[in-house]
Amino acid sequence: MTLGKRIARYRKDLGISQEALGERLGVSRQAVSKWETDAAVPDMENLLALSREFGVPLSHLTGTPAEEPHEAPSSAFPLKYFLVPILCALAGAAMAGTLLLLTSRTPENIPAAPAPVQSQEEAAITMPASEFALLWSSSEEFTEFLELGVQEQHFPFGTTLELTEPETVLDTDFASMEHHIADCGAITVEYSRIEEEPILETVTKLSTISKSISTPRNIFPGSSEHTLLEAYGDTLIYCLKEEDNYVLVPHDHFYAYCEGPLALLFYIRQGEVAGLLAENLMDGAGMYAADHIHRFPMVNGEPDFSLRQEPEREYLSDTRKVYIAFNQLVTNGNLTAEELYTYRRDIFALLPYIDWQEFSQLGEADEATNIFSLMDYLARQETYIPSQILHLQMGCTAPGIDGAYADMYSQILAQALFYDPAGFAKALSTEGVPIETMYLAMTLAAYSAELDTAKLENTVAALQKTLNDGTLAQAQRGWTELLLSYLTTPMGEWISLPHSPQ
């Protein structure tokens, strides 16, 4: 039995937790956990303290009991040649969990003490064989772990993990193989299952944002970035924030530790580890290698940007820019406040230049889904600033808006009108915009405004108040009066109204 297992056994005999034992000794729960899993060895001071707490001799705790004295031969050897056990200092990190017992001299005719007999269960490996694993304490406070690779048992692979919801099972390109996603609360396990005898299950991904789960080097969500760098050093690769739509956790940047196709990722948010992900990249080996564009090597604990290169930029049409910005807003949960503002600004600013037919062909969605999704987004805005109202008005003549699309766009314009009647009227007078464009925006808004009587009455009252307060410039006053005319005149009589204040 190892030193760690003896510490765990004596602690359980006392009926106390790892945290309680740590408090008695003045160390952290993590330190006790590392002792019990043989990931670290207590120093001599802590060994003596453990011996006192458990009420057992130090030799029993360390597994090195003194030998019974041997009867000296009548005339063979003097007393100084008898076996004298000496407990030496622990070998620390170099010999974790091991004590060196040195003897002064051992005569050949005195047999050495037999090594303690270990059962097969006690001799089993108690720590992962690789870095690509996640560890946790079970309810019985035994340390458990899962690591990437083929498993000897079926899910939950000999651990106490339990599903918090039914597994997601996906087909793969291979008829006999399934991909399973198992949500176990604090940890999500993904594994492949080959339905042939013998059934083979292979863990391909482990992920967590729980502070109760750690790597073999005791890095867990909540660890500081400084602690991470101390634990892994320059073996890490610094990676810019992932732009994937389905990120594990919002983050500012992340670090990758890799060996071949195996990767261990540490997501950083505001100076702390926010999530852990271990993954077998299969054919993606080298995916996180330094490229000096998105990923950079670490040198002396700092990312080396000295060879940084700018990525090649392809030409993007205004329509594609709107498509990219819209998809980022609705699918990417890892956007900063600045990025949210930028993408939203781009969508409105480019509305006058978008080609809606081109937009409908982008991505995998069908034409109607693409267009109605964007229009629904525009209609669901809680606020409209003046520049957005202007861009909505100018966008009414963009190519491809006709039929049902024109009807929905008119509802968006009415929304903006209801939100800020005075701002809508003032935007109509913007210099440089063709009068016919503003005329169309005004009539489209008035057309849908008639469908909501209560909001229409409030809008008319607000516009009349704006006219009476004397704050409008001449051009603004002219458009405000014209807008009021269309809002208060039945649509069948619009033919008699002018197209502009002039």
C-alpha cells in the first residue's frame, strides 16, 4: 500500500474530510488530495503532524516498520554489524510516495526485510498515465479521474459519474460507430462506441467549468493565470480568443498544451482559468501549433509576439459583411461589449448597400430563412439611435426588397417611428439622401403605422408637440409636417399629398 493510500485510510478511520484534515495541519484540501493520490509527498514536518493526528507510529504511517532484533551469532560479528533501520528524508518530487530506508551495514547472512505485499487492487495505478485527464473527488472522497483514450470499462468507465440528462447519440461516417455526449453535471464526457464484439469505447473529449475538477497538475477553473503558467511554463501555446460559435465558456484568450493529436486547453477570463477541455484532435494534430497569426509560443512565461503576422484578408462585399456580423451576434456567446457594439453598428450602417438576394444565398439556410431572420432581428431592437433610424430609412431602396420582404421592412420602419417620432422626422431631412428614398421610407412607415391605432395616436401627438416647441430647423419642420399629413390622411387619399416638403 502506498503512502497516499495509508494517509487516506487513516483519515477515513477518523471520519474527517480532506478539508478538515487540511485545517488541522494548516494546509489546503488540495494538498491533502495530492498526498492521498501520491501526486505529492508531505515533508517531514507534515509527516510527524499526520502521525500525531492519526495516533499511529511514524513507521506505520510510512510503511517502514523497524525490524525485530536478530540474535547475534556467538562469535561471528560484533554488535556494530547488527541491522539498524534509519528513516531518511523523503525523496520529494523525485520519489513521490516513497521513503528510503538506509542501513549502516548488512551482513550477508542476515536476510533483508521482505517488501510489503500489495494486493492487485492496491498496486493499481492511482493517477492518470498522461496529462490529458481530468480529476475529481467522489462523494466518498476518493480521487477519481478520466483520461483520453480507449477505456477498459463501458461508460461511466469505472467512475461514480452519473448522467444529469439522457446521452446525446450521434451517427458517424462509420456504420458501426456512434458518438456519445454524456452530460454528467460538473463534467461533460464525449466518447466513441464501436458496436462490434468486443465493444470498444474511447473517450475523445472531456470538458468542465467546475472548480471541483482539475488537471493532473492541479489546475482547475478558478486557478489564476499566474498559477497555470507556473505549472506548465513555456510548454504552453498562447492562443487568441476562439471565434467559434460554440465555445466552451466565454474567454479573453486561451492556452494549449499538446502532445501529438492530444490537446489540453485552458480558457482564461479576467486573469483566471474559466474552463478546461481535453480533446483528441484525431486528424487535427498540430492544430494549436504556433503560427504567429492566431497562436504564439511562450518564452520566459510571456507570449512571444516578435514574429507576429497579419492574416490574409479576402475581399468581402457589404452584403457578406452584414451576414458575418449578424451570425456573430446571434450565435457567438463569446463576444465582448466592444464586439457586440461593432457588429451591431456594421449591420445598420451597411443596410443601404446590402443586396438582399445575395444575402439570401449565403450560408446553408434557405432564402426566406436568411432574410426573415435578419429582418426579425431589426424589428426586435429595444432602442434605435438616430444613426440607426437614418440607415433603416436609406435601406428601404436596397436591391431585393419586394413583396413580403417589403411588407416586413415597412413594419421595421414603423417600429423606429413609434420609438422616436421626432428623430424619425428629423432623419428624413438629412442632406445628400435622394428625396425619393426618404419619400418611400416615410410612406412605408405610415402604411404599417395605421395597423396600431394606439401607437399611431401617440406618435401624432409627439410630432405635433415637436412642431410647437420651435426647435426644428426649416428642412426638419417641412418633413415633420409632411409626415404628419401622411399619418393623419387615409391611405386611399395619399395620391393628393406631395412627395416632399418642396
